[in-house]
Amino acid sequence: MSVKTESLTQTTLANTRGISLDDKEYIVVAKNGEIFVYLNRCPHLNTTLNDQHDQFLDQHKNFIRCARHNALFTIDQGLCIKGPCNGQKLQRVSGEIVGDQLLIES
């Protein structure tokens, strides 16, 4: 089932953001013209990845970072390349932009 979220702008798409829908939290990352959507859950601790609003990337904006233990995940695959969950992946969720709306498969 697709769920429509709020309208998106170019500013929104230039930044990583968190979105809450129903009882789930998601991370939305735009990179190289693509949108990547993941559940906001660390595979190691099963907690949210961020400790500050919409702060999900490392300082160089190359990786998704878990604020709990500094694990790093690739943006395009959600694969942990550093940290206690090395080799595990974030759960990817299907998402697409239609017009100015982000549709997330829930």
C-alpha cells in the first residue's frame, strides 16, 4: 500500500530528513538524483539512528550514521561498513516522487 507524505520542495530534496507515518519512522536521503528510503532503525540496537532532528549523515555527508555508536551505512544500499553491525543492512522501503509528493510503500 502506498502512503502519500507531505509535499516536497527542492530544499527538502537537498537534505536528509526523517518522516513519521502511522507508527513507523523513515529516513529519506536524496543522492545523485535518486531517493533512498529506509526504516529509521539501527540493526544493532533496534533504536532510531538519529539523536537530533533530521541529522542522519556523517560530517562529510557520504554515509548514513548511527548516532548511538557511530556505525556507518552506505546511502545506496544501507550496508553497514563500520561499527558493531558491520555487514548488516538497514531495511530499505520502496519510495518514489510523484509530482511534489513522496509516496512510501508501507
